[in-house]
Amino acid sequence: MVLRGRGSAGTGRPGPLYADQMSGLAEEHAALVALLRCVPKGSSWFTVTEAVLARGSALAAWEEAAGGALIPDPAMTAVLEQALRDVAEWDRSGWRGTAAEGSG
């Protein structure tokens, strides 16, 4: 995701507070931001890119990274919730996320 200026419990998915306010694309962007924030030291964004491409979406990659546990890790939940807030704030500030997809 590139930012450009223009003038739920247990699932690893956004909770109801934010999900009602965001489009599916915004959720994808938030999941991508959260994944990038969790890249282990010594790894690169390429690791995230591979995971997203292999799973078909950032949300699917996030759900796998979050572990899909019955009792989610509060730290992982907090990362996604902060990413949701950040993406919403960026949108309100006139920034939008764009993505480039390869042809195969």
C-alpha cells in the first residue's frame, strides 16, 4: 500500500467498533499496515508481500499471523486496532491507500 495525498474478538478481524466504519478495502489496508508493523527484526517487507500474495489478501495473511487462537493475543489485537484507527485517520486527513497488483 502506498499512501497518496488527495486534497472482533478471537478472529483477528476488525472488531465491531471499527468494522462498521470501514470498507473492505480499508480493512485490507489496515491488515497490511498491521502486518508491516509486525515484521520481525532482520526481515523485510518482502516477507509480508509473499504472505499476502500466497493467501490472496492481507486480511487472510493477518488472520494466519495472528494465529486464529480461541483467545487472541492482546498485543496482536492492539496492533490491528491501531492500524484500523490510523487508516481511518489517514482517510479523514485526505490520504488514501492504493495498491498495485501484478499480472501473475
